Amino acid sequence: MIEVVLNDRLGKKVRVKCNDDDTIGDLKKLVAAQTGTRSDKIRIQKWYTIYKDHITLKDYEIHDGMGLELYYS
């Protein structure tokens, strides 16, 4: 299990526990359950890299305690 911290830059930080073999789409569903936002309206990125739903966290080298950016579209 790893913990990922997502910051929406509006003063809200979401901490999500997930496995490193989960996909970004799975991570979006976990974030949606905590925030009440639909998962298809969530975009996760780091700097200018927008993460795609079908790729795993391990492939993106997302580790325990890593911070990502959370955007609502």
C-alpha cells in the first residue's frame, strides 16, 4: 500500500491509500469517493504531464508519499 497526496491548489489536499499496481483511473475513482466529484471530471498531473487513465502508478514511478496536482474540469 502506498499513500498519494493530491493538492487541488485551492486549499484542499486529499490523501489516498492505494496499491502501486492500480491504474490512474482507479486512483481517480478513489479521489472521487472522497471529494464527491465525478471521476470523469478529475484530471491528475505533475508539472505539465497529464496522467492517462489506463497506465499504472508503478509505470509512472509514483511512490509512497508523492504529491500530485488535482484539477477539476
